Amino acid sequence: MMKIGYIQSTSKSEIEEQSELLISHGCSKIYVETSKELSFKLKRKLQEAIDSLSSGDILAVTRLSILCISVQSLLEVLFELNDKDVTLEVVQQKFISKDTHTLDELLLYLIEFIDDIKIEKQVYGISKAKANGVRLGRPPKLTKQQVLKAIELKHNQTSQNVASRFGVGRSTLLRHIAKQKKAS
């Protein structure tokens, strides 16, 4: 019987964290997927890991969401593992596919799985947007030019007067000025 681990992450620290956890749970070999492919069919390292397993072996992951992003693809993985007589162990959720669980436990695992998938998709979307140069979050109230002009005006006027001129609060103005001074 062999226990193999599977990790999916683009973050080096998360890969190390998952590796330590899987090694501490007895994994002799770990497959690492560094791409954030959402489709089960495109996860080459996962397929390699499954192909290397034989009857009686164990595939270990830290969370169900590491395997796939939908209940349908999770079922595909479970059926493929079942056909090979391979046990799935989900370390953080203390779930082993060969164990019999009550309906309540299975529903809890599915709810947790769905929540994890939502988070994975959100993180994937944010990282993709950042890679494409999209600015995230609320836009700044003042442009760089306005902040520089405000710094000039502040020498002769009160902060409140300068803030009113730009249509922002005094604390917003001071925060932008402090940020600009720190940047230069």
C-alpha cells in the first residue's frame, strides 16, 4: 500500500504548508500542480498521481477543493479512484472515502467543499485580474497631481480649506499627503 499526496497552488508558501501536512500524514510521494487550471481534465499532475496508484493505495489531499472545482468533477475523480480501488483521504477534513459516513457528515463536507471552491475561484479571478493590470479596490479620491497641488497650497492655507477646495475631508487629504511624502 502506497500513500501519495497531491497539491495544487501557485504560492510557494502554500505548497510548503501543504507538503508538510501531507508528509506528516505519511505520504511517500507528492505531486505538485503549480498552474491554477480550474478544469479537472487539464490537471496533468493530478492525472499522473491517479495513474501511478494501484489497488489499495491512498491519494491524500489537504482539502477537497484541491482536487476540483465542481461537485460533478469531484464525482468524476471519486468514481475514477473507486474504479482503481484507491482510497481518498482529505487530511484537514478528516475524511477518508472508504469510511461510511452519515448523510449529515457528507452534507457538511459538501457545504465546506462548495465554500472552498467559491474562495478558490475568487482568488483565481483576482490574481488573473492583477496579472492583466486591472486596479482592484476603490479608486483614490485625489490624483497624484491634486495631492502635489494640495501640498503647495497647504503652505499658505489650513488643511481644512485645502480639503474643501478639492471636495474631500481633512483626514482624507492628510492621508493622501502622508502617502505621497512616504512614496517620494
